[in-house]
Amino acid sequence: EREVFDLLDAFKKRVMRDRIVNRGERLDGRSFDEVRPISCEVGVLPRAHGSALFTRGETQAMVVSTLGSERDEQHLESLKGDEYRRFMLHYNFPPYCVGEVRFLRGPSRRDIGHGTLARRGIQAVLPEAEHFPYTMRVVSEVLESNGSSSMATVCGSSMALMDAGVPIKAPVSGVAMGLIKEGDQVVVLTDILGDEDHLGDMDFKVVGTASGITALQMDIKINGVDREIMSRALAQAREGRLHILRKMQEAIETPRREVAEYAPKYITLKINPDKIRDIIGPGGKIIRELSAEYDAKIDVDDDGTVKIFCSNSQAAKALTARIEEITAMPEVGKIYEGLVRTVKDFGAFVQILPGTDGMVHISELAPFRVAKVTDILKEGDTVKVKVIDIDGRGRIRLSRKAALEEQE
């Protein structure tokens, strides 16, 4: 039985190669440089941060992109030490996509290799962390496969990232090239089928933008290829990639101007490093309360950079205002509405900012002589005061009289 199957495989290979080399016909009737029909859609999953459905012939990939904060980076332990990866691409090739029924297990070596090729191809166009601090994860679910699902993953990933609002430098497409070599006769095929890959001499995957190549991978079954064959393959692959790019741009031409509605909103602000302790609080109490109240992730760097990730823009703006209020520094000449905390014979102490008090001397309470402080202010009152001086020790002098005069 095994001999019969081997003979049939050899016969099938001979017939296919003869048909291509001598009759100039591919299995599905296409010309050598023709790409199968392409269909592209974006936003197919409305709740996802970004999604795309890329179909080319009988190969289809559903690609979903998700945005997260710095804490979501992938932590890798390698021989070179710890590594943090802000962009992850996972490639899933379930049995049903090729009509098979078997157990769903973890990713195979093939799956990991295909995912790595796609990740390298996309990595080159990602924005720098300084301009786009999100962590990005892309998952490609291959729904159907008949040749080059990894290149479908590249195209779908590019569109899904743009749909999520990731400002990539340029769209990326990929195409798989094949080779049939019989003696001196050489045929280069664009967008190969599964059988053309299996029965051919080369699977040459090319990934790139309209400007250049970002990743390459070659599987070859003959002794080698010369410079002329490589030049032909790369030139033909370029035409194929540009054709695919044009089809992708019909669905989405540029990244969305803003990140997706359901993606976390990122805001960064700078505070005085001396105020970091006011955000953190004793034992981290304040930052935990803020995170829980606004459903946010707050990262504070030693240089005073505060990074806020919130589930929606309203919460992000409210949290930003709260942090600015907590960390605000009093300014001489500015009027504040404060709370009277303590009343003394010589004046009153007023809280003008969270954790920041100043003193209003009895002579600064009103434009006339005040006999007793309690004639004007009592503990718990709200009063408008003007900062008239901050001494070298940080003590703040306030004036109700100056605030009243300025308002008049």
C-alpha cells in the first residue's frame, strides 16, 4: 500500500511540473505572475481594538489586535538575559483550516516559525515607544489555508494594527513565491498554492512595504539558486506585493487618527519629582485608590513622568485633573479657593491644594481692621485667597484682602 501511494505521489508531481514547464498552465489556471482574488475587510469584530479579515483565494486569516500598557509587555528569559517585548504576534493554525480532524494542541515548530516571520516583517514599521507607548499584541487565526497563510497573517496584521489606530510607518504585505526547475527550464510562480509548495522546488516568502523588504524566508529543495533566478523571484515578488497592497488600501489606506474606542486611553504628564510621594501615598495607598476609582493603570517614573492608562477617555481626563490637583505647586499671585483648616489668634491656616496649606495673617483678612479672626473665618469655611509670598523654607503667605481687591 505504501508503494502504491509513493508511486501516485511521484506521478502527481511529474504531471504538475510537466504541465507548468511545458504547457505553461498552473493547477488553477492562473498565469505565473498572477495573484489569486483578494478580499479585505477591517473592523469585522466591533468590540476588538482592531480586526481584519484577509482572504486570498482559499487562504483566509482573521487577525485581531489588542493594545495594552507597559505592564503587559512580554517578559522573556533568554541566554542573553531578560528581555521585554512590546510587540507580540501569535499565529494559530487549527486543524479545521485544512479540513482535518485532530486534537487542538499547543503551537508547533511550524506555527512558531510562521509567527516569527510575520512578527519580523511587521516589527520594522512599528512606531517608537516614545511616540506610541502602548504594548501591542496581534493574534492571527487561520480560518482556511491553501498556500501561504503566513503571508495572509502579515497582510491581516498590518490592517488590524491600522484599524486599532497604531501609527505604523507604512502598510506591509507579503507574498509567497515558488520555483519549478527542470534542467535549464526555470519557472517562477507568484502566490503559490499548497500543492505548488509541496511539489515545487522552492517556497520563497517576501514581506515588505512599497519602499522595500522587511523580512525574507526561503525553503528550498534543490541544490541552490543563482543570482539570475533570485533577481527574477524578487522582481516578480515586488509586483505581487504591490498588487496586494493596493487591494489592502481599498479597505484601509492609513491608520485611524485615534486609537480604537474600546482601547485603553494613554496620557502622559510631567510632575515635580518631589511630588511623587503625594501620588503614591503611604504604602501605595493613594495610587491604589486612584487606580480602583478610575479603573486605570498608573505608572510613575523616578523623573516625574506619570503614565496613565484608562478604559475610556472621560475617566482618563478626570484622573489627569485629579493628579494635577494633587501634585500642583502653589504660584505667587494666583488666587485659590481653599478650606479653612485651623483658626488661631494671629490668623488662619487654609488648605489651597491637597496637602498644601498656607497662612492668612489677621492683617490680611479684610481691607479694614479685624479684631478677631473668628469674626471673618471659622474652621470648615471655604474662602478665596491669593498667594502673596513663598519663603525659602516653602512657607506660604496668603491674603484674603488681596483676593477681594483683585475680584473687585
